[in-house]
Amino acid sequence: MNQPIHDTKIRYAVIGCGQISQQSFIPGIERAANSTLAALVTGDMKKAEALEARYSVPVWHYDDLPELLASGEIDAVYLATPNGLHRQYAVPVLEAGLHLLLEKPMATSVEDCEAILQAQRSGGGKLMIAYRLHCEPTTVELVSRCREGDFGTLVGFSSVFGQDVPQSNHRARGGYWSGPVPDLGNYPINAVRHLFGAEPLEVTAVGTRTPGRDFNFDDTVSVVLRFSDGQIADFMVSYASAAVEGMSLFGNKGSVKVDPCYAFGPSAAITYSTLIDGKKEQHTYGPVEQFGGETFYFSECILNDRNPEPDGEEGLRDVRVLVAVEEALRTGKSQSLPPLAARKGIEQDQMVILPPVEQPSESDLIGVMAQAVS
């Protein structure tokens, strides 16, 4: 998707000014020619003064959110609060008729997802879940090749995603929905659903808590998903490991390894290697601006009155798997999921190729605690 010249730009407010907003979304929006930063929302007014000085936009308090939503000064919201607060802020945004780019996971229960979807239907604005990889060109290409049968009938998927999260982080005492499965596991769940073009029917999971760490959730978790055609996917996520990520995909005609597969940043080039009939090939579009890309795509959907592909239904489908993992960990028993028909999924025209921006260092972020140990 190429960037046209726009006279009109979608004006975004950012609700939740933590690391992902300051380090990635706000710098990235500068690459989207159809979008502009118009407001920030925070609960810390001391922090607000520093944010306003840096970004030269009005900074609002959460208590004044209804006034902002009715002000006519914004068209859309990027919502990046902690997961458990998504419903609380998403519903009024959507009921006000504004458009919402909502960070993943969509919410922390199926009920909350359904409430957000109802608010979207009521208000009439557009809702997109912020699956940045749905616009990342190498990822889109790989999904398309799987759909076209380049690797034959897909049989299996395996992935690992881990990082070392300090116990001082605000997530450390937030329970399952602040832990590695909703945070990191959301990526392999979403990836395999699109690579297989199918929905899981059964979920099993085991977890462990690393001795000497004070998390109140399993910090390392292994999950297996079973699909209707006999396909099996497994992934492991951890908040207690050195940084690691990778993905493997197996078909009866070829195999794929992706590394890195979920990363973002100015030097992160999603790359996959194929082995078909004994021939090895490597594919990448190089580093691209992923946050600017997803914002550009969403703004194009708004400006051209198109429904975004990673919509609220897409977010709900991942959350129902996350809920099943939670229950599998709690009970030690496999969980069944009702069958769902496959959706159209990611399309080639969702690719957005923008040059990456340099991200500010963690030490330059305002009022933000590091999410992981380097």
C-alpha cells in the first residue's frame, strides 16, 4: 500500500502514555502521511507537563476524558492502557462515535470483548485491534504463501517468545492477564490462526513459576493447540528468560523458519527461510516502520470508509484462546473451544512499507518503568 498525499489527516489521541506509546506509537505516527498526533491522556499531571512540553499537544487527565471525546478535536484514539482497563476506556470512545485503534489483547474476557463490539456497533466508528504484523510486508507475504499452498498441507507450528521482566515492573503482581501468555502468547496464537487459516478446537497448557521470583502468575508457560484437520501448534512464552523469539512451520512440501518473527524497531527485519525440495531461500523486506504502518492502514480505512481487517471479531477470537489457556492452567485439564468458521484474513493490499524511525531510548521516556531487562 503506497501513501497518497492527503489534505485531511486523522487526528489521534493517545490514551495510556506508557512505554509502547512513547517509544513506538508516537514516533511512528510521524511516518503516516494521513495521521497526526492531536492529544495525550494520562493520570499523572506532573508527567503531563513534561509530555506537553515534549510533544506540543494538549494533555488531558483521565477524569476529563468525556470532555475530550466530545470536543471535536480528535477523530480517533490509540488505546494502550494495561489490559484490564481496555473495556473501561474503549467503550466510551466507541459510544462517542470515534474510531479506535486498540492494543492487543483486545480485553481480558470474552464478555469485555463483546461489550466493546456492542459499543462499536452503537457508535458507528471503526474498531481495529493493533496487530501491527498484519501490515508488516514479510509477514503478509508468508501468510499469502501458506494460503496459496507453497508449503503443501500444513502440519505443524512451533514458536518460542521470551524476555526477562523485572519483578519491579507493574505487571509482576497483576495475575494471569499481566503475564506472558496474554502479552507474548498473543503473537503465536494470532500467527498460527492466519498461517493455518483455521481456528483451534482444543487447548492444553502447563506452567511453572521460577524459584526466587515473586510473580503471582506462571512466568513460563507451554501451550498446545489442536485444530480440526489434525494440525498441531505449540508455543512457549516466558518472563524469566533471556530475550528469545522464533517460529517454525511445517508442511508436506516444505518448511519455514522465521527469526525474528515478532520484533519491531528500526533494526528489526522480520525474516523467513524456506526449505522446499532441498532448496533453501531467505526472504525479507528489511526493517519497516510497523507502528506507523498500522496507523496509516487504519487511517486509510477511516478516510475511505472501509472496515479494517484486524477488527473486533479478530481480537475476540484470540481472547477466547487466551481465556482457554487460563482455564487449562487453573484446572490442569484440556479445554475445548466451539468450532468457528475461518475468516477471510490478512490480504496482500494490507502491506505498508515505510522507513523505520529511530526510537527514543528507555532513559528518555517520561515516567516509564522498563518492561524488560536488556
